[in-house]
Amino acid sequence: MAKFDDEDAIVLSSESVSSRLADLDGWALQDNKLVKDFSFEDFVGAVRFVDRLTEVAEAQGHHPDLHVTWGKVTVELTSHVAGGVTDFDLRLAKALDGL
């Protein structure tokens, strides 16, 4: 499992995050969080995605805020302990794009 360390605790500026969003698929910076909506054909598809997402989040030791509705999962990433978006969030976003 990845560990949150001192380097991960550095909150990135909004300019730094915005410039790195080009490396991600569909993520946006909103209210000091990385946010992305994942769409599915139905509720079951959304819940199955959450099951797969859980394994990735656990492996990285970082847990997103999730909003699950019919056919959609909204994922929000921020490093609460650091008080903003960090490299830890960007790494998890990249990993979730691979699902």
C-alpha cells in the first residue's frame, strides 16, 4: 500500500493542478478538489465500478469521496489531512482513469 508521506502533504497551487489536468482524462478542479463523473448504463454498472475503484483506492491508501446515483459515480479527490489537492490525489486520479 502506498503511504502518505511529507512529499505528498504539499498542497499544490491551483495553477499547478490545472497544468497537470492535461495528463488526466476528464478531471476538473472544483472547490479545491479533483472531480470527475463516470457514467454507466445503469445503477448496477455504477456500483460495480465502485467495487473496482475500492481495490485501487485501498492499494494506494487514499480514499475518495463518492456520490453514487443511477448510472453515475462522481469521484472527488482531495487530501483532507493536507488541506487541498496533492500529488497523492493526482496519482489516484490517474489510476482511476485506468479502470
